[in-house]
Amino acid sequence: MPTHTGSCHCGAIAFSFDGEIGQAMACNCSICARKGVLMHFSPEAAFRLTTPEGNMATYRFNTHHIAHHFCPTCGIAPFSRATDKQGTPMVAVNLRCVDGVDPAALTVQMFDGRSL
């Protein structure tokens, strides 16, 4: 299973995760559309934050279910945390922040988050 690394622009938030990157998901909800993220979902158990937790800020809105993490220095949002419908802790990694990933080469699945 491959290991991937990534970070925000300035490097204050860095991470790694294990797993195959198949397709990406683009959501049209009010925050994802503005951020322009392409998401890959990883179980929290396969994700490792490699910089201090205190380096990031967190934004929650609407139901406050998703913790949208971002860098207070450069403003980049490299990942979010939540639980799936079964209660499994998950991380939505912004593939635009992952080293060596070409966003133009990804198959992107659209998700209608605006309708939720």
C-alpha cells in the first residue's frame, strides 16, 4: 500500500496517509466550492499528522459535524475530519495538497452537497 505525503503551502501543516488514490470527489457545497478542493477519503487510522496539531486552525459550520482544518499562516486547507455514517473516523484529504498528484489526471466524481 503506497504512502503519500502532503502539506499546506508554507509547510506548517504536513501529513502522510496510506492507501491507493483512485478517483477524487468534488463537492458543490458552500465551503468546498469556494475552496476548490478535490477530496480523497482516508480512514483516520491510515492518516498521520506530522506537524503539531496546534499549527492549524479549525472551522465548523452548519451542523458542525466536519472539522475543516486550515493553516492560519498561508490559508491553505489540506484536510478535514469527520465520521462516516457508520461512525468510523475519516479524513477528507485535499488532493491538491498531496505531493506528486496531478489533479488534471484524476477522475473526478461530483457530489451534490448543496442539496443536503
